[in-house]
Amino acid sequence: MSLIVVEGPDGSGKTTLIAALRRRSPKYFWGVRASRNPGSFSNLVNACSWLNVAALHSAPLVVTDRHPLVSEPIYATVLRRPALATPGWFKEKWQTDLHCITCLIYCKPPRLVIAENLLKGGQQLVGVPENISTIIDLYDGLISELIDEYGIKVRYYDYLSSNPADFQDTFEEFFDEE
């Protein structure tokens, strides 16, 4: 099982980190961008299933820019009401599907930096800049729950205090453990 999930609010440096790690270690990567709105419950289920199969059967490491089981409960709560699935459904899926995650990298520079990044523009979902504080709070709570209740290995990444080259050593630990 080789799935690394890079999570964090919009503007936190996820895509930049993935690109830097890919440049340093291209042999490890089969990159996936799972951060789009699934649009329907069946698409949500299919995206989760696809990531599980990819993690179980891929030779290179699968690195995904978000995982729908992590980002969808947050973004659905804030931006897409009603949510595609109930909180109970997510908790059940966390118990059965999160074992495929080798590590979750939580990108989290300071709140002010994230807010400034959103003001610079780029492709953001409608409503993210106005709700970024709530999104960050929900991420913090969910990440803590995934660590405490589900034993997910999480590494924190702040691009202001770490550069991808330094983070590469931590990243390569995931391959040594398998």
C-alpha cells in the first residue's frame, strides 16, 4: 500500500510541494489530483474506490492532491450544502478505507499567509476566501481526529519554515518502512 495524501486548505502550498517532490524523486510518483468537487455521491464513492485500488496495486507511490474522504467533509460543510454524504457515512468509510493511506501530509502555513495567498488569485472554489478561517478550523479538527481515533500518520508541512529538499528525507522514510 503506497498512498500519500497531501491535504490542506486552498493556498497552503499543496500543489507546490507535490511539484517540488516530483522534481526531486520522479521515480516515486504517480500523481493524482483528487481535489475537485465530486458532484454526486456515486462519483465520491468511485473516487474513494479508485484511490484504494491504485494504492494497493501501483508500483510507484501514488501521491494525491487531497483525498475525498478528508477534503469533502470539510468543503461540503462550508461550500456545498447539502453534503453528498452524511457524517456517519464518512466515519464508516474512515474505518474501512483509510488503512490505504501510508501518510497524510498536512500543509499548513500560518492563517494569514493562507489568506494572503488566496487574495493573489489562482484557481479557488467560489466562497473559499470568505470562509478560509472556518475551513482551516475544520481541517485542524479533522486532522486531529484522524490521528487520535484512526492512527493516521501525519506529517506537517509549512513552506515558510521548511523547504521541499529538507522534507524529502521525511518523505523517503515512507518508502523505507514498506
